[in-house]
Amino acid sequence: MRHIPNAGPRLLVLVAALLGGTVPALAALPGAPVGAASAARVSVSTHVTVSDVQVSGVDGAATDPATLEAIRRDLTRPSAAWTVTLEGKAFTAVVSRTVQDVTLRSTLVLGPAGQIPTPLRVERRLTLDGVAGPAQVEARSLPPGWPVDPAWAGQVAPPYDEVDASALFDVLLYVLAASDTRTELHRGVAVPPLPVTVVPESETPTTSLERRYGPWTLTTGGRGTLPRVTLTLGSGQGSGTVIRRGDGLPGGASGVTILPVQVTLVSRGVQVTATVTVRQRVTVVPG
């Protein structure tokens, strides 16, 4: 199994993960000739819920019970749960090929309905023994709700045993912190990759896939008045199908990912524990 290569800044690694999707290993490189391309409509729906909220004082700190209850109510309010749907297109084109490798250029264009979508582009080279790249990445800032796991995006690549977890980290902080606090919690954090176990159920043009995630943990903050946040995923799951065309280029795909993350937040003598569950559905339809 091979890992996503280091592409430098965190955003570039995230982009490479989003566009370099994880699908079952191919018996051979895609056979499509130079100039061949595939296009698909993509929909990504992300639903986040907060549950099992517990609030208490830390180390015997004298904390007003009314204050603790107010914090608990704030985290369990209906608006703490949110859903965002991004829609757009995915394109893959064969740029060049030799007997030993093929270079693909992928473009993913997504955004909320009625808003200007965000384009992400990456060019990478698939070889007989793995992926070398991305050679070129073009990206802008990403809106909340981008795919946590690109497995269901229909891209052509060998399987990885981990995916970049930056998108997951972004979603969790979006739920837990205000924008200025999110910026500080991001500062200087190296987001560890999310381990993935791939369990292919079939090896045909339509491939059923089961994925298991974790364990994964990250701690940030705790400097000055900044809250200390610990995020832990013991076990998550994903399932779906990926379709390859006869020439090996991406066809349709669909998948659901469920990641229940345990959160511990400590700030000013108060400790909050909760479960933040990220449910994400990705649908890719040729066209």
C-alpha cells in the first residue's frame, strides 16, 4: 500500500487527496488514449450532529452551575447540527502515456447551489508501481463540506492506506469554534493522516467497496486563553460502489462515510466532552 506523497503546504496535500481519489487497485494502467476524457456530475452532502454533551469543572474549579448548563445548551441547540450540499462537475483527461505510465489531469468544480463554485485541478502520473505526483496543483480556498474521503469521487488511482484528514479537521473546527478561534487552532498544526482499511468486495467494472477508518487523534490549542481541543476517532466506516469505463477512466460512483469523533475541549476551568458525527454522501453520475 502506498501513501499520498508530500505535496508541501497543507492545502496542497488536501487538494491532492481530494482529486487523487482512492479506488480498488487496477490490474493495469487505464487504456484510454491521449486526449480521452470523462465527465461526471458530482453531489456531496455533509451532515454534522453533536451529541452526548457533558460539561464539568476542571480540577475542582469553582464554576457556576448555571454557566455550565448554558454551555451545554449552546452546544446542543438545533443550529449546532448543520447540513451543506455541494454540487458540480468532475473531469479526467489523459494528457500523455507510455508503456510504463499515464499522466492524468483531473478537475473538480464544486460549490453550494446558487454560488460560484470552487475549481481544484491536479495533474499526476500513474505508474505500474504507484502514483508519482501531483506534478501540478491549482487551487483556491475551499468552502466547508468538501469530501473528507475522496474514495467515492470516481478518480483512477491505486488504493492508499491513509487519506489526508485536513478536510475532517476543518469540518470539526467549523462546528466547535468561532472563526477567529478556528484560525488560531489551525496555526502550526500538522494534521495526522486518517488510517484507512480498504475491503474490496468485488473486482469488476462495478466495484463494491467497504472502508474502515481510524484510530486517529489530534490535539491543538491550550496556549494562553486558547482552548485545548482533543479530537479522537476510534472507528469510522464507509461503503459504496465505484464504476470504471471500459477504457479504465472514471465512470459513476456513490458512497457514504460516517465518522463519529470524540471531542474534549478545556477552557478557563471548564471541560466539555461531546461526540461530533460527520456523515457524508457522495454521488457521481456520468454526464
